[in-house]
Amino acid sequence: MSTGTGTRAVVEELLQRIGAGDPERIAELYAERGDWRLSWPEEEHGRPATPWIRHRSTRAEAAEHFRALAAHHVPEEAATTVERILVDGPDAVVLGEIRQTARATGRRYRARFALHLTVEDGLITRHHVYEDSLAVATAFTA
């Protein structure tokens, strides 16, 4: 069981690693098996323009998420503002805003987000993202 202090430390480390942009180091913070969800409508045939947006369940898939995310955006034009981190035992919610540029279209977008994480035994076992999916989808629409 994770304490609030341990949870906060893992979340802060995750945010630092995401900022550094090394998918393998980011993935080290995830359990081998976990619950990874994004608040996008389910689509039978996937989303070719936004392949990083899908449910995942393994540490290797977590690394792939961050690789795909980087490949489809212009890194020099990315920024994230974290406004608040709320911790309650093993659970944490990160609130903020991302600013990105879609590599395929050159369109910039801003999206508010809430990230719900659960930390158990020092590793992330839940990663649920709630974001402005319309802003993201519009940026990637030709």
C-alpha cells in the first residue's frame, strides 16, 4: 500500500521524466501490468492520425505511448502546465493544460486535462486521462 507522501513522490518523478522525454525511463515507473485508459470514444478501427490514444495494460505499452506521442508532435513547440496535484492515499489527480503542435498538420492546440494515477508499491498501476479530445482531434484533422 502506498502512502500519500510516496504517491506524491512517484507522481512528481513521473512528471519530471515526461518533461525530459525519455519513454523508457518514464515506463520504469509503471507496473508490469496496469490499467491505462483515455477518455476518447471507442472506435472499432482505431484512429490512424492519433495512434497513441488507445487503452494499454503493460509497461512496454506505456513506453510505446510516449514514443508515439513524441513522433506525432513537434517537441520544440510543446508545453505543459501542471496547476495542481491532489493526493489521497495511493491515488493522485494531476490537473493542467497541454499545448502541442500536430506534426502532420502543423496545427497548434491547447487541451485541459485531468490525469488520475494510482500508485502501489512505488509503481503506477492506474493511468486514466481525461482531456479535451475535440481539441486534439481537430488539430490532427486534414
